[in-house]
Amino acid sequence: MRTISRTALLAAILATGTLAGAPVFAQSKVIATVGSDEITEADLAAAEAEIGEDFRQVPEEQRRLAVLSALIDIKVLAAEAEKADLQDDPTVAGQLDFLRDRTLHNAYFEKNGVDAVTDEELKGRYDKEIAALEPREEIHARHILLKTKEEAEAVIGELQNGADFAKVAEEKSTGPSGPNGGDLGFFSAGQMVPEFEKAAFALEPGSITSEPVQTQFGWHVIKVEEKRQAQPPSFEEVKDRIRQLVLRDKYLQLVKEARDEMPVEYVDPEMKSQVEAIESEIKARAGSAE
């Protein structure tokens, strides 16, 4: 079969979304050959992991073929590079060594870090993080937003004479929550502008501000409906974030253990000086913390 250039192949895919009704690849071990070199499913999977993102605009059903075409391009030029002995060039050799080390690094962490994480471990870390949280109060409040202080004072008068807060908010509030009776739901410290937050948290449940509260948005009349302790997020809500924390700690532990077994010497004087300065700063911080 004649080799198709990647440019031509991509143009065909993008223009038609298909390649003359080309069949889906059979799940065989060898899927193509380049000269005497075989391309296997494992080779294609590795290429997809590395360069698959470059083909996100290609229709999904043709993406594997596009990656395969790119892999063929890579292999034919790599073969030409070897004929020219480019692998012996110091720069190229250094890049090859780095790519080999990085691949092994990633594979080791995948096996001993990513694949080693269990749901029990994640749940244990979740429980630990939740237990360390400081109690946090949150309030359920409503507000009526008005353009002037005089308008806000008039509304406070109406409310003090028995008017229903939600109905007044629906009729007079200029804020987006007006149609919903001024309901802002529950919020905790740090979620509202400071002036509004200070006034709201100072109120007891069921009470209304006796004076209008000015913010950058206008003049507010605030009512607090309820106060409670904020509920922590559920395990399912933060499971992905907990997994990242666990994986970070596993990575640091694996690196520490590996470095302890393999001594590292900084030969370059400038690098050595920088490392020593950082180590001294870390020791100083540790000493002051004690």
C-alpha cells in the first residue's frame, strides 16, 4: 500500500469525515508496517497518549487513523535520521536519554502511585481533611437593593410597619434576586462584598437592618432568615481533589525514597550554591517553627 502523507490524510478526513468507507481497524497485534518495522496496538496507544491532543478537531471515528498516519511519518523520518547518524549528535543523544528517563519515570509512578490508590485510602484522607476543618458559620439571607439611601429608608419603614419582605423585594428590588423575593440562599464569610457581609453576619435570624447598607452596587436592606454551621462537601463532591492530594504525597514519598537510595552530587558550583542556600532556608524555617 502506498504511503499517504499526513497532510493529505488530514485534509480528506476534515473534508469528508471519512475515508471512502474505510473499515474500523481489527483489534490485531500488528496494525501496520513501515519497512521491516512493525507498528502494534501498544505503539499506537503510546502515540495517542503523547500526540492525540493534536488531533482533537479530527472526527473521533477517524482520530486513530490520523494518529497512525502521524506515527508513520515519525518513523520514516526517524529512520532517515538514523541513516544520517543523528542519534550520535550530543544534543540529540541528550534528548533521547531524557525521553527514555521520563517515560520510565511516568511508568513507575503509574504503577506504584496512580494504580496503587484505593477508595479506602481516599476515604481515609477525606475524613482526615474534614476533621481538620475549622467550624464555619453560614447564613441564609434576603436583601432588597435600591438606588438611593432615601428609597432604602422608606422600604425599612414599610417593613417595620409589617410589610412582607419577600413581596417588597419582588416589587422594588433592582437586584437579580428581586423576582425571587430577594433570596440569596446560604453563604459564608468571604462570599459577599465586605460591607454587606459585615452587616448581614451581625443580624440575628428573623431581624432586618435598621439602617440601609451601602455597597458598590447601591443601598441594601438585609434580612437574615437562618444561621447554621456550614456542612462540609461530601466525599463524592471532592473525591477527584482528594485523589490529587494523595497522588502528590505518594509522588513526593516515592521520590524521597529513591533519592535516599541514590546519592546526588551537584558538581556545578552555581547550582550547588543555590541548593545549599535553599536547604539552609528550609532548616531555618524548621527551627523557627519549633
